[in-house]
Amino acid sequence: MSTAPDQQPTPYNGPVRTVIINNSSSSAASPSAAASAAVGGYGGVRRRRQSAWVHFWLLMCTAGIGNVLYAMSVSRWNRDRDL
């Protein structure tokens, strides 16, 4: 179904989605902390994640022993930094 060139299409009157953004500031959070959290981090230290490709190649090259050592290394790194 198309409209004629001189006729405006009817507007869509579907359900309205409500978006709530919590921008309240508290005394505990400074503006710089809020800004750094908004751009992807607080303090610059991020949780280290395990790579599927590293696990794949370790499985191929070390018969699974390297996977265990790699997983222990990443877990220890995160635990030492309380992440």
C-alpha cells in the first residue's frame, strides 16, 4: 500500500516507551567519578577476561595443561585486584 505523491503518510501511534535515566548525584560520588564511569571505567583497572582464542590454541598445543595454567593466571590476576 502506498500513498499518493501529494498525500502525507499517517503517523504511527504505537505504544510510547518510557526511558528512565537516573542522573541524581549524591555526596559520595564526585562529578569526575561519574564522568569516568560513563566513559567506561573507574580508576583505569578493568577485570581481565579470558580469551577463547587463547584457550583454543593452548588446547591444540598443550593438550589442555596450558588452559589450566592460563585460567589460573587470569583468575589470580582478578582476585589480587579484588575484581
